[in-house]
Amino acid sequence: MTKQLVNPLKYLKDAVKTKIYVKLKDGSEYVGTLVATDNTMNLILEDAIEVADNGKRVVARVGKVLIKGSMVEFISFNPELAAERALVG
């Protein structure tokens, strides 16, 4: 039986209008509502906050942010776990 490959962009596009956690290659971290994405994983987040220390501390409330897809290290579709301490406070 062969495994069927799934394009990760499908998961990202399905996550529009939900809250996500994004870690960038430079170490920056953001949590916000995904408003739009494209085939190069450029992201627009609304109600975004910048967090630090693996999501343990809020750095700034930035509102709307554009994240270039080439800068994304990883995305979590469960921001409550990824940035648990920052979101609680």
C-alpha cells in the first residue's frame, strides 16, 4: 500500500481565520489569526502578538503583520500549546 503525500499548503489554507503560532528563522515568534496566505507561504496575521522564549513571554502587540514565507521556520496550528504562558498572561 502506498502512502499518499499531502501538500502542507492545504493545511495552511484550511487554517485561514484561525489562530496560529509562527516561529521565524531569525528566532522571532508570533501568534495571531491567519487572514491570508499564498503558495509561497507568505502570511498575514491579524491581532498578532510577538512572543519570546519559546512562547513564554509577550514582547509586543503588533496588530497586523506580514510574514515572508521564506522566513518561516515552522508553524503550529495549536498556539495555545506553543505559546501557552504568553497567551495566559
